[in-house]
Amino acid sequence: MSNSGRIWKLGDNIDTDVLAPGRYMKFGIEEIASHCLEALLPDFASTVQPGDVIVAGRNFGAGSSREQAPQALKHLGVAAVLAPSFAGLFYRNALNLGLPVLVCEAAPTIADNLPCSVDFETGTVKAGGQTYRCEPIPGFLLAMLRDGGLLPHLEKKLAAERTLERKPA
């Protein structure tokens, strides 16, 4: 599982209220996503492209546990988030919703606006002629991500079990 896109560089302590502003929580994900990161990068939601990658500093996704934060990024086509550390709830919400997140100590050294490729299985990021190492995503989480997140993954597993139950012995 891999991806190619452009880097969007952010700093430390990017909180969920910046990713999914609270004043838009009464709306659907399309509206919430249209305001993603607008306090830091006003044109982010209108210019981010499918496959782009967020590279951030420490404690990405701090703040409330709102699932709309990773959901907004995924809705906009962000393919992955790389950071040296994540808020625990954001990290799990992102994976559950099918948004790859990689712990990457080198993330703060990666330059903004470069084309990049990310190999989730090996944890390798290539950008600006450099190769950076991140923690690879474990196989069981990669399988879940390939299926689109936790719910689609569980639905696939349950469907497979039902099929096995129907087959004569």
C-alpha cells in the first residue's frame, strides 16, 4: 500500500478544532471539511488534492476526540498524515476511519510543498530526493486501511464468515 502526492507542512500541536472547527459541527462532513485548517491555511480545503500528505510536528490531533477531524482530512482526499507523535484518540479515530497515520520522527525535517511518495508497509517516505523512515503500519492495521477503515473491515470479515457458514461441510 503506497501513495504519491504533495506535502502540506504543519507545526506542532495541531488540534482537532483547527481540523474540524466546532462552529460547523451541526453540518455534514462536506461543510466541515470545507473549513478544515482554515485558521492556519485559509486555502487548504479548496486547493488540497487527492493523494496529498500532511507532514506535521508533535502532538497532531490534540484536543477533543471528534471523529470529524480525521474524517474531514479523508473527505478532502488527504492520503496520510506523518508526525513524530499523535494524540491517542486522533490516531485511533484516523485508522478506524481509513486515514493512514504514520509516526515519523523525521517529519519536522521534511520540506513543504514537495512531491512525495509514502510506502505504508515499509514506513518509507521519499521527498525532495531524500528518503525518510517512519514506523511502518502493522499488517493487521494495513488490512483494515485497505478495506476503508474499521466498519468496512468488520463488514467484510462478517460477510466472509457468513459465506463459510453456508458452505456444506
